[in-house]
Amino acid sequence: MPEITYRQALHDALRAEMMRDENVVLLGEEIGLFEGSYKITAGLLEEFGPERVRDTPISEEGFVGAAIGAAMLGMRPVVEIMTINFSLLAIDQIVNHAAKIYGMFGGQTPVPMVIRTPGGGGQQLAATHSQNLEVWYAHIPGLKVVAPSTPADAKAMLTAAIRDDDPVILLENLSLYNTKGEVPEGEQVATIGKAAVTVPGTDLTVVGYSRSAVIARDVARRFADQGVSIEVVDLASLRPLDRQTICASVRKTGRAVILEDDWLSYGVGAEIAATIAEGAFDYLDAPVRRVAAAEVPLPYAKSLERIALPDADALIKVINEQLDATRFAR
Amino acid sequence: MPEITYRQALHDALRAEMMRDENVVLLGEEIGLFEGSYKITAGLLEEFGPERVRDTPISEEGFVGAAIGAAMLGMRPVVEIMTINFSLLAIDQIVNHAAKIYGMFGGQTPVPMVIRTPGGGGQQLAATHSQNLEVWYAHIPGLKVVAPSTPADAKAMLTAAIRDDDPVILLENLSLYNTKGEVPEGEQVATIGKAAVTVPGTDLTVVGYSRSAVIARDVARRFADQGVSIEVVDLASLRPLDRQTICASVRKTGRAVILEDDWLSYGVGAEIAATIAEGAFDYLDAPVRRVAAAEVPLPYAKSLERIALPDADALIKVINEQLDATRFAR
Amino acid sequence: MAGRTQTSRSRRPAKQQDDGGATAPADVPAETSIDYYRQMTLIREFELRAGEMYTRAKIGGYCHLNLGEEATVVGLMAALRPTDYLFTNYREHGYALARGMDTGRVMAELFGRVDGVSAGRGGSMHLFDAERRMLGGYGIVGGQLPPATGAALALTFRGGPGPDAEAVMCQMGDGTTNIGAFHESLNLAAIWQLPIVYVIVNNGLGMATTVEHASGEPDLYKRGCSYRIPGERVDGNDVTAVRQAAEAMLQRARTERRPGLLEAMSHRLRGHSVVDPARYRSREETDRLRTLDPLPAFRAQLVEAGVLDDDTAAHIEAEAAEKVAAAVAFADASPEPAPDELFRFAYATDVPNAPRMMPGDPVLPAGWEAAV
Amino acid sequence: MAGRTQTSRSRRPAKQQDDGGATAPADVPAETSIDYYRQMTLIREFELRAGEMYTRAKIGGYCHLNLGEEATVVGLMAALRPTDYLFTNYREHGYALARGMDTGRVMAELFGRVDGVSAGRGGSMHLFDAERRMLGGYGIVGGQLPPATGAALALTFRGGPGPDAEAVMCQMGDGTTNIGAFHESLNLAAIWQLPIVYVIVNNGLGMATTVEHASGEPDLYKRGCSYRIPGERVDGNDVTAVRQAAEAMLQRARTERRPGLLEAMSHRLRGHSVVDPARYRSREETDRLRTLDPLPAFRAQLVEAGVLDDDTAAHIEAEAAEKVAAAVAFADASPEPAPDELFRFAYATDVPNAPRMMPGDPVLPAGWEAAV
Ligand SMILES: Cc1ncc(C[n+]2csc(CCOP(=O)(O)OP(=O)(O)O)c2C)c(N)n1
Ligand SMILES: Cc1ncc(C[n+]2csc(CCOP(=O)(O)OP(=O)(O)O)c2C)c(N)n1
Ligand SMILES: [Mg+2]
Ligand SMILES: [Mg+2]
């Protein structure tokens, strides 16, 4: 199988769906002439023209809302919001409109649209440009929220999102765009709403998504070398959330650690921990632990940004604490 | 002590602080001539004039952001956002600006402002006007988020919020405005960041805030009549979250149920449950349970709205399940 | 606080004449005028009964009426073709009726019943009819503008401009011109040359806030200037003038793909919503409003012109009363949505693990282990 | 795609003359002109070194330069008094320097060091100096407009209008005029009669998107029309013209409490940020830009006018180079913020239970039970 980047995988999915369905149109700031802030749409303006690859003014609420209306008339718009931080400008359209229109009007009109947007810190972009706000969208009925961690998933989930009749938010990640992985040629369509056990194990479950799922797999490999068997659950979909796969894993391993890039309090990990604490209560040998970001507006200074964000070392530390506290059970 | 409504308590706090400090100004839609959608500001335009009680155009982002700038120059604006649903229009100013400015600029300018806004469903206002989105704000470093459940708390917390140098979101509740309670005369200033055990008990802990804390107290009384001793923890503050009071209570009772008005997945209760599961792990006789809203855009029809929202009956049902499952331990 | 109560600046009929230019019904066939009167009467009757049903607790939530705006509503809908699309704000009962939506099903929606036009999910603020291309009343101020703009964008993919091309009409209130979505939407419509007409129904007030108090440019039709979108003001009490102005703008939208901004000067005879006693209105203003009710005026005008006689008028009014009475009966007889319908419209495309928990349910369905 | 690359419409010097009206430096004292040249040279030197430091990884994140905008920046800052307040976007290094902020501390902020003007927390996009009333560079497009408007509102509580009254200047880019916050902010400033001047630095581009492609009214200074805010366009390469136009608007803001909208026609000589190669620019456009560099032009103009000789000029340039070299040395010597400083600016008013967990810490501090 060919190895391509996460960026290329997203690009390929967009291109394939645009070739397949003329109702698929792209909207966003600087996606055409500039080829996208992160170059996902490189070459698409040339290939499909300015009608279908439409550069918008800096008007997030306007063009995201316009995508909603276009979707109501049968188009399948794929909107790029340059980073999730700017989605706040469009959030009334996303949450009060895209997420509500199908149900609030009694199922008369679906809103088949996709919002692609990257989140994540670690690039020294400072407090307003480094947020992980996916938990907000994951909380909202009417939305679907997916967060691929590999190039293969990125391609298959974006394809599925474009073909889905509901508004789907596809969370990308600044630190994953250049990562490479094997991606099957041709059409791949993911099932939205399913988590995956990407590393099987027996001693402890690590739950992650997007960048944190990548780190979790890497850490699991390192522990494997020491004879510790870690199972990794990649959520892949934040809404719907696949609670069964999570709880089944923890019922088997008896221990769980969640790695997330967002802030600890009220973050994605809170729901995962609460779910495990209820769904695997009698099987837990130790309290579920969360590894998340320090709760500050992320500072620009590298020295502070580095320590504020969760990393493999923090995960390893917590895994070891879990294992030490429960030696008896192994 | 005089009994007054939650509405009156908020009004009294605003009036007292305006009399005390001329830098306190009110901004919002229809707060003057119309006296506020929910009449909290009744009479204040007459008393303090149109400069200090300022009717704004329908421009949430504009006037919330204006309050930020005014606060940076030493004013203490109190903004009314008609309902939390409309705060989405201003959320870039709240989250990317109010919450960031003090830290991102190295502590050079505080942003002493208050955003008052009611949330809650049950009024048949349909999907876009019935949301409980406080969990979003509770997730954000740089903000403080308080949610009073009684008239006395409403007065003391609003007073504390106005005197605090950080942006504070004071969550009000449509269904509480007309509730009455004893409120001490004169100045009362709450401590932001503390939860309170409002009903002491030994068998099970119910955690709530705002409207759900009121229901929890009522349910606790009903169980008391049957000889079941329920302890109620009223969070009062969602950010900072007083984890110690919550966990101390559950370590004592061994059982916990959370009542929340928002949607179950990724709601406020998820953080509370995760906190308890970690902070009281060895003390739990049963899994922590959450009683929250069904995950749909809230329908207008009364028949559907009623069943979609959590109520005392649902809480009682879950408490009984908890007690039955753990008879051994009592 | 004198200057704070509603002034009558910018509402002077004279001024409206200048800008809009009312036309005597003589220009239009008698049947047409009579039909306008019939529609206006139906809306009036419907709104009065809706207000009554609200006080009887048959209707809940927020309920905003078109009382006083009937001529504007009917004139706008007369200009719209069945193939055109309509987006409105939450004050839209009249638009739904004039658009040809079933009176009983509209009332049933206000009652929150299964036969409601939005299956009881939306209520008064959220009327929708895919077939009649009424793409929704929207409760968030300005929320309808970006989607309406996007609908017009979708039309550009369906075909080129021309006299038969489809167009979009997006209605809003005066207070809505101050929100960011207004600016972003009109700018998009301008640079993308979209077939859309934005209509401002200027009833002089947000809730109690006057246009002059809220808008730096209180002549709202001029606010297209920031996008080179031509604007026009018309007397909203002149049904024919409204129709003609809207038709002209829609025509330009169809044939030239040029957006337009139409301002109809209208009046809200009652409070903002049925629960608002409108105490903020000066008595002088309230008296003045009575003289501005479009229904008696139009009736008199038609009788004057010999187009309508009192018997016919009385007949039309009786018809309307019957129709609305029937609508109320229909709505009342329609069942409330059943509990098991709660998740019916959760998603258009079903997916695994879609949450179906009721309040108090465990996070995992009983017996899930077997499934894994 | 021809029409898609940057056109030079609305950038014609001729047109600028008409709208702005450049003035020969003859009108201003020699020292003043020389001081402008000194400031412009310092900014040029600073920006070139900042770009270099970025490639050397001394600076991270996003870094946007004022290269080509020096005359606009210096002209605007010359019009601003120490008692006035300034809000800008993220392309603000030059404003900080011209506002009198310490060159070393500005560079230290770009390096993310403790001596940075924002204590290393903000970086290039977020320069701040409470004392010099530079109330911040803001990275969210349009984000600075509502707070700047609110700052002007606060001034109205400090005292009445007058020649000595304080005022606010809010700088933004051309692309920023298309976002909702622009509309809402200017409307508030108009209805509340606030002492604020909004300045659009029109460098023709968002990132690659041209003004003509993004704005329905590409003559951006006209966009005050929707609020009855007077607008003016000025040649951004003419430092004196910029200063005079800004001074006049600030004067009206001080004495009449009337907001203004000033558009300075400027040029971005490089990419959007230091990492942008600007491949989207046509070669013709790139060549044309070289001829529009304000520095050599102003230098020649001053030499021509006999105000400056080559030695003095060379001396000024050497001075700037030294100053920036010293700034780099200062920044490099300044320590990175220490780990225990992470929560230092978490809250202005400390409260119980403020979260202080580091990644991987338990949710409760060790030994908390004792505390309860
Ligand atoms: C974003 C938002 N802010 C505030 C409200 C509350 N609100 C509902 S209607 C209204 C006044 C709207 O006035 P206008 O646009 O003139 O419409 P009208 O009611 O006069 O038809 C307000 C402030 C809302 N629904 N949405
Ligand atoms: C709300 C928002 N949307 C998008 C961006 C990404 N972005 C940063 S700068 C920029 C272009 C701004 O152009 P302009 O206003 O002309 O300022 P200039 O960079 O030319 O000085 C964009 C789209 C952002 N920072 N904020
Ligand atoms: Mg109105
Ligand atoms: Mg620009």
C-alpha cells in the first residue's frame, strides 16, 4: 500500500468526491488561489474552477451559514474553517442552525454538509490560535463529529462525512498534517460512530483520538518492549460516541488512562472517564486517570507551551502509576 | 429574613452595586425602556439614566466586545445576554478575548466584567431557545462561571462577580426567576469557587447546580420522609470547580447521582462523574449515575419537551436504583 | 427619556410616498385587489385567534404576530413565485398562510401537534414547508440570512439567469440590520452576484428599541451601500406598491443575478410578542397606530373604488372567521406527538451508537455486552 | 484565473491623490521629516531582522511583517497622542516601535522571553504596553474592533468632548471589513457617538484574496455609509498625508465625538507571513511592487528637497541597524519564562480551587482530605 501524508489523504478524498458528485463544492478562506492555509486544497481551484472551489471573504458566519442554505437545496458543501479557533465566529450557524434544521423543522430538509477544521496547540500560535474545542461540538445533538488519527482514517472519514446527510464536523490536527501512513488506493468509506481497538492489549487501556491516539499507539509499543500489554482505543468518532468498544476494552484490562489534547476540566476525557466509571465499574482495578492540558490560555513562549501540553512522557508516567498501584492484579 | 424572588435578588444586587460604584454600567438588548426580557433591570433606566443603563442594538458580538474594552479602561460592565442561546453570537469575544486578554498580554490589564445570561428549557421555546450550554464556558481557562440556585446565592454571587477582576459568567435560569427564598438584607458577597453542602446526609450524594440543585433539595426532603438520608451538593461555581467538597461528600455517602439540565454526553455531569470516580474511587458502593436531558434538539411540542428533560421523577428513579443495587452497604 | 419612546421620524407617509410610491388599486384587476383583501383578512383573523389561543394555553413558548403588517406580508408573497424560495424570521404566520400553507396545519404547529407543518417540533417561530418552498421561520435574529444567501448560491449551480430563473426572498426585521450576519450575508450576495432579495420589514421597533436608537443609518434601505446593493423603500401599508417593488427586485435578481434590498415601512399594532403589553409606547403613539391599521384602510379604499361592497367584504370576513375556526378545530383534534417519536428526527443518516438515552437511563443499553 | 491574481485597481497613485491628497514634505519641519525617515528605517530594519530570526527559529508561530507599510504606520502613530489608545491587528511590530515601545522588549516578545512586552505570553501577534496605551495586537481578524469601540465608550464616562480629550485609534486590514464585527462595531460607534477612528490599512490583500474579490464595495473608505460615518482614503505611502488625515479625524473624534473611517492605500512587499512565498502573485505584480517601496522613495524625496543628505541618511540607517542588533542581543540574553510561572497570570483575582494541575496530575492535590 502507498504511504501518503494525512494532508494528501484529505486532499485525495476531496478530489475524488468532487469528481464523483458535482454537488460537492468547497467553500473557505484562501482555499483557492492560496491553496489553503495548510494546502489541503492545493490544485483543486485549477482543476475544478472558482465556482466549485470558492474563496470566501473573512466571514465565517456568512459562508458557513451559506453552506447550510446550499445544503438545504441539495448541494453537498465542504467548508474549510482555517482553524477551529475561528469556528467560534460561525458557531451560531453551526449549533443553532446546521444542528437544528433537520429536527426542528420535522425532518423536512437534511443539511448534508461537512466542516473541516484543524485544532491543536504546540505550534507557538499563542492562546487564541491553539485551542482544542471539539468537546463543544461533541456535546451537540444534530451534529456528527469525527477525529481521524491516521491518513487512512482521514481519507475514509472525509469520504463518509461528505456522503452523510447530516452536518459533520471533521476535526483535523495541525501536528498530523505531515504524518505519513499507508492508505489503500481507491474508495474507502468509514462508518461514522465506531471506535477502533488499534492496538490490542490486556494490562491497561489507553483511550485517545486524533493526535492523542497516535501518541497512545507509540507509547503502547514502547511498553510492549517492556512486556507490558497496552490496548489502545482510538475513538475516531466523538459524536456519536462508541461507549461499547471503550467499556468492553476496560472490562478486559481493568485499567484505563485517557489522553486528550484539550483542557482537563469538562474536556472530552471527562465523558470517557464517566462512561468507563459507569460501564466498567465492577471491572476497574484502579481509578480512571486523564492526561490533559494545563488549564491556562496557552502561552506563546516555548518553555511554557511545552509543559502546558500533554505528551508521551506524561502518559507514560500515569500508566506507570496505574500499574504500580495495581501490581496485585497483574 | 425577607422572602424575595430570584429575579428581585438579581435586581437588588445590580442596583446596590450601581449605587456603590459609578464604574458599574449595564449593557444589553432591551434592558432599559423594555426593562429587560425577564425584567431584571426594571426601573434602573429611570434611576441611573441611559448612559449607565444602555440599550444596545441586536449586536451581541459588538456589545459584549465593547464591554471588554470598557473593562480594560477601568469600567465594570455588567452585560445581559437575553438568553445563553444568543451568547453564541458573542462567543468569539467571550472566549477568544475576554478569557485571554489578561494572560495573553502578560497580566497587564484585567477584564473586570460580568455576563448575566439565563439558560434552560421547559418553556416550549423550541430547539434554538432552550439550551444549557454552560459546560462550554466551564471548560475555558480565564473565565469564571457561577450558577446560583437560590435568591440569596443569586444576590451574593452577582455582587461577588461584579467586584471580581476577571470576566465572570453568571448563569441564570428561566425557571428560577419566579422562585422565592429568604435573602439577608444588605451586602452579601459570595466566594466564587466554592460548592456547598445544602442538605447534609449519609446514604447518597446528589450533585446539582442552578435549577437542578433546587430539584435535588426537594427530592432529598421527600426521601428524608422515608428515612433515606440524601446529601445535596450545590456546585454554585462551575469554574473553578470545587472538587474537594464533592469528593468529601461521596467518600462519606459512597453513592452519587448527578442531576443536570444539559445533554448527557460531554455535559457538566461528565466532569463531576469523572472527578468522583477518581477522587472517591475506593469509597464508591455503586457506579456514579447521571440524570440529564435526552440528546435531541429540544422539540416545541409539550408532550416531547416534557419527556426529554430531566425531572424529579427521573432523579428519584435513579436514586432508588442506586439504593436497591447497594442494600448490602446500608 | 423623552427621546427614548418611539418617535415617528422616518415613518411619515409623505416620506414613504417619496421613496416607495403607493399605487391606487385602480392599476390592478378587481379580483386581485379582492384576493389581497381576502388574504389580509385571513391573516388578521388568524393572528387574533392565535393570540386568543395563547391566552388559553393552547399555544406556548414565544408567539409573534403580524398584526398591522398584513399589507406588507400579502404584497411580498404576491410577488413571489411558487418556484422561488422564502426564508423569514420568527414573525411569520402570515407569510406561511399567504404562501398557501394549510391554515389548519399552521395552527396545528402553533399547538405543537403531529399535523403541524413542522410536525410539532418547531412551533410558532419555526414554520416550514418544503413543498411550498417556505424554508423556515428562524428564531435567532439574523440567523436566516446566511442560509438564505446560500440557497441563492445553490441556484447559481442550477442554471443561468433569465426571466424564469428561481430566486430567493429573505425577510427580516429592522433590528436585524444591526447584526453581523446582515453585513456578511449581503456582502457575499454582492460579490457572488446571487439571485436574492433581502426584505426589511421596518415596523419601527426591535422589541422596544427604535430604529433611530439602534441604527447609525436609520434609512435602512440605504444600508446596501456597503455592498453596492441597490435599496428601495416602500409604503408597507400599500399592498400593491409592496408587490410591485418586490417584483421588480426579484426580476433583476432572476435576469441579472443582482441582489436587492427592499425596506417596507410597516407597523406593529401590538406588543413584540403576545405576552408584551408594550407599556413603553407613548399614548400618543398608540393612538397614532390605530390610524395606521392597513385593514380598514384597504377595505375603505376598495369600497371607495367600487371594487368591493360591504356585503362582499362582510362575506370575506365571515369566510376568514370560518376558515380559522376550522383551523383551530383541526389543530385541537390533532394528537400530540407520541413519546416514542422523540428521536425520530435525530439524524437524517442513521449511524451506530447514536444516543437514545432518556433522562435517568444508564449510558449503555441493557445487554450491550452481548452485542460487542 | 486571470481575474483572480491581484489586480492593481484601486491602487493607482492617481486615484489615491484624488482621494487622499499627498503633501510635499516641504509643509513639515525638516526634523520632523527626518524623524519619520528614522522611524520608517527602524521598522524596516526590525522587520528584516525579525524575518531572519524566524528562519533561525528564534521566533516561532505566526509572524506578520509591516514591510511596505512603514509610511502608513509612522504617519498614523505621528497623529496619535500619548494619551490616546491604540488597538491593532496582529501585523503590528511597526506600530509598537513607532508608539515608543522598547525595541529590545518588542524583539524579546517575538523570542518568547520574560522581558518581552507581553512577558512572552503573546508573541508577535500580541504586543501590548499598558503604559504607552498600546492595548494590544489581536490575532482574530476583527477581534480588536469591539474592544476598541468599548474603550472609546469608556472615554465618554471620563469627561466631555474637547481638543484635549482622549481618543481611540483602531487599526485593521482591508480583509477585516468583511467580518460581522466590523459592522456591529462601527454601528455602535455611530449611535453612541464615540471618539474613535477606525483605520483600514488597505494593502490590497487578505492572504491572497484581493479586495475586489472579497468586498462588494471595494472602495473601503465608503463603507462608513451604513452608519453615516465619514470616510476618507489617503495614499499610505505618503507619511505626511497619512498623519494629517488621521489627525483631522482624531480631532473630530475629540471635539465632536464623531467616529471616522480612514483608509490608507498601502502595499505588502512580502508574503502574508514570513512563511508565505506569495506564489499567487503575478510576476508583473511583483515587479510593480518593487517600485512602490516607500523607503527609497521617501529617502529620495527628502534628499531632493534638500532636507536629507546621503551621509545623514546612511547614519540613520546605521543607527537603526545597531539598535536592532542590540535588540536581538537583548532578546537573546533574556531568559525563557520559568516553568513555575505557568499559572502566574491565570486569574487577576485569585479564588479557591483554581485549577493548577499539570498534564498527568491527579484531579485532586495530594493530601487534600486533610484540608476539607
Ligand atoms: C441573536 C439574537 N439576539 C436577540 C434575540 C431576542 N430577540 C428576539 S426578536 C428581537 C427583536 C427583533 O426586532 P426586528 O428585527 O425589528 O424584528 P421584529 O420583531 O420587529 O419583526 C430580539 C432582540 C434573538 N432572538 N436572537
Ligand atoms: C476570524 C479569523 N478568520 C481567519 C483568520 C486567518 N487570517 C489571519 S490574517 C488573515 C487575512 C487578513 O487580511 P487583512 O485584514 O487584509 O489584514 P492583513 O493581513 O492584510 O494586514 C486571515 C484570513 C483569523 N486570524 N481570524
Ligand atoms: Mg422590528
Ligand atoms: Mg490586507
